[in-house]
Amino acid sequence: MSYARNLIGGSWEEPGPAVIETVDPATGEKLGKAPKSTAADMARAVAAAKDALPSWSSRPAPRRAETILRLAQLLEQRKETIARIVTREMGKVREEALGDVQEAIDMAYLMAGEGRRLYGVTTPSELPNKLCMTLREPVGVCGLVTPWNFPVAIPSWKSLPALVAGNTVVLKPSEETPGCATAFVEALVEAGIPPGVVNLVHGTGEEAGAALVAHPDVAAVSFTGSGETGRRIQAIAAPMLKRTHLELGGKNGVVVLDDADLDFAVRAILWSAYGTSGQRCTAASRVIAQAGIHDKLVERLAEGAKRLRIGNGWTPGVQVGPLVRPWAVEKVEKYVKIGLDEGAKLVAGGRRPSDPSLKGGFFYEPTVFAGAAPTMRIAQEEIFGPVTAVIRVRDLDEAIRVHNGTPFGLSGAIITRDLASAMKAARAFQTGIVYVHNGTIGAEVHLPFGGIKGTGNGHREAGVTGIDFFTEVKTVYIDYSGALQRAQIDR
Ligand code: NAD
């Protein structure tokens, strides 16, 4: 049994009596424990981060970045070990667990480079002998609240831009994946991050998470998780005028036009609907198929979904691992019943697997609904499991309308051989991310990531925009004319 610990002010703390237990979702067996931290623990972590801020923020950014470069190297060495923890704690299959760690490695290399950029702008002035520029300043202590579905990648997306920009952080990771967050922070400590600059506090969202968001010394909160939690966080932060970044759920659709390569479309959809057992914010939970390809696509998707190999994520050849916890399976069951009651037709899955070797684990068969109407709840609400619903449309215009007809706006995809249709969709999709000739998943860290509408509140993680949330932009005017020059007046 493993024990995740809190890191506060540079000390790994011995756990108290209150704990949260974790389980292996592939077997249901007990796995480890993590501290169930209190608001007082959180306050100590925030105080440590506040104390560490002056010295970390005054260290030159290229020096800060050297620590992050060492982190990248350590994570590379430990990739397999950490991926094993990912699979054990939340179930994703081996190659995706390795990908989760790789994403943190990629982000570490990207942010190590950012230490020598952190660009502002220099521009001409409207007045002579005057220089105008912007500088980036750190925001202060940043509270990072993260989910379980990318338990290494998402803590890296938030912490590394924050750190390179000179902030100090308190990370409250998901209570389902404390071991992953601990392994990541252990590597940061070994990379040489000074005491107090990174603090790790485990616990529940309601207690530890809410205490972090509400703490007056936390200047900014970056959150990824469900819409419900995001709204709660926003409600706590709003009266304090606290800067918040919210990355929330999705209801992503793949549009398949009649001219698409059918084999390719099937492969792309299976990967984006059932990768991570559909527990990705970018999962393809809707397929929007043009009438001419619709029937063949439904048939092939159903066949493909039935052939996917379900099992323990670490077993070679397994393509679909378990869901994270029993409540996740129950939620999927609830939505499958809703879909049937709404009149959609189940063409694959729709049940827990009968294989006795999977007994004890939290498995659900890859599920395909056909005959879904765009307004059905299974086509509107985030299920976060291995379920996709196929919707028939006449043409591209209807496909775009259906695609955009949900409250969410994270990722959209179109599969077609026609460039003009692809470009029309790329411009018309109301999403933060568009894929042409692929499914909806597979972000690269050097590009902005995030959603619009009900998925996000206007910020982006990663890419060139990843540091924006974690920096205050300061405008500096240097007037070396020696005269009193008045903007807008002395023309
Ligand atoms: P969740 O909202 O249940 O929990 C996320 C985090 O918030 C956890 O650390 C939790 O402890 C904490 N939390 C819960 N209540 C809180 C509160 N009142 N105050 C402060 N913190 C609180 O989400 P989850 O089940 O861990 O993750 C799944 C969700 O995350 C899905 O909706 C998925 O779409 C979304 N997600 C979005 C993105 C994205 O980038 N848009 C990426 C991954 C996951």
C-alpha cells in the first residue's frame, strides 16, 4: 500500500489520522492512502508559497527554467515508473499512461525554453524620444486544482508555466490520483525547486480544494474539472475579484461527410470515443454522419466497438481499460438507460462485460447508439465514459448546426476529402480546437488548449498562450525627450 504525502514549505509531512483511500480500478483492490487535508493544512501551504514568492520571482527566468529542464530529464528517466502509477490509480491503458507522462515531459521542455522568452512587446510611441514596452510580472501565489483523467499532464500544464513566470504554487490534485501528483512533485523537488515554491496538498475538493480557492492570499486559481465544480469555484472567487481559469467538460463531435475514407473514419472515431474509456474532456461522444455514409459507418463502428479488447490497462494488447470508480460506471449506466428511454438504438455495448476475469474492476463495454436526435440528453450532456451517439444529417450545413448545438465548445473534428468543406467547418465550429481528418483527441503542448462556451472562461493552457494567465502584463513608457510630452495632446 502506498502513502501519498503533503509537501508544505519544502517538508514532506507525515500523514495524520484522516485519510482518503484509493483503489485500483481494474480490480477494485485497495491501493493506497492520501492525507485528507484540512483548511488549516491548506493555509500553511499558502503561507509557505507566499514566503517563497519574493526570492523565486526575483530569480532570473532563465535560471528558473533550468530547474524545469532538469525536471524534464528526470521525468524522462522515470516515464515508465510514473506511467505504472497512472494506470494503477485511474486505469488508462499503458500506452496512454506513457503518453500522459510524455505530455508532462513535453511541457517541461516547452517551459524550460520559455524561460529565455517570456516575451513582451516593444512598440513605437506616438511621441518623439519615447519608448513603449510591456513586461510580464508574476501574479503571485497560484492555486492549482486538477482532475484525475490526466493526472500527470494537467498538473504540469498548470504548474510549469506558473513557475517559469515566477509564481509560487499550491497544487490540490484529484483525490483519486494522489500518487501521480506525488511522483510529479517528487521529481520537481529533486530537480531543485526551492522550499515553498511548490506545495502539494491532498484532500477532497469540498474541504482542501474550496479552502485553496477561498484563501485571500491566493491570487489566481487555475482549475480543470467538471462544469459543476467550475461554477462553484467561480462563485467563491468572483466576490474576491480573483483571477480564475476554468477548463471544463465537453460534448465533442466528429462530422463524417459522404466522401470520407470509411476505414479511416472508423479508426479515428474508435480511438477518440474509447481512448481513456471515453474519460477525456475531448472524447468524441457524438458522431455526426452525412446520410450517404451513415448506415455503413454505424455498422462498422458497432463491429469495431465490439472488437476492442477490454481489460487491465497494463496488460499488453488491452485497448480499453476500466472507468475510474464505480460511480463513473453508474453514471454511464444511467445515461444508457436515458438513451434507450429517449428512443435511441443501442448497436454495441450497453452493459458491463460478462468476462469473469474482469469481475471486481469498473469496466463497461464500448457503447454505440444510433438514431440519436441532436436534442437527446445523450447528445447534449457529458457522459464521460465509453459511449458515443451517432446522429444522421443531410449535408454539411446541417452537420455544422448540429455540431454547434450543445452548451459546450472544446474540440470538433471533420473527416472529408474535400478541402473547402473542411475549411468551412474549421471556421464555423464553435470550439477552441478543431481537427481536420482526425478524431477529436490528441493535443500537442506547444499549441493553445481550451474551450469556449460552457467549456471554458476564455483562457488557454499550453502553447504560446499558456503563460498569459500566469502573468500580469505591465506597460512601461520611457520618455527620454526631457520635455513634458502629453499623449493625444502634443501632436
Ligand atoms: P471534478 O470537478 O469532480 O474535480 C476536479 C478537481 O476539483 C478535483 O481535484 C476535486 O477534488 C476538486 N474539487 C471538487 N469540488 C471542489 C470545490 N468545491 N472546490 C474546489 N475544488 C473542488 O472533476 P473530475 O471528475 O476530477 O474530472 C472530470 C471532469 O474534468 C470532466 O468534466 C472533464 O471533461 C473535465 N476535464 C476538462 C478538461 C479541459 O481541459 N477542458 C481536461 C480534463 C478533464
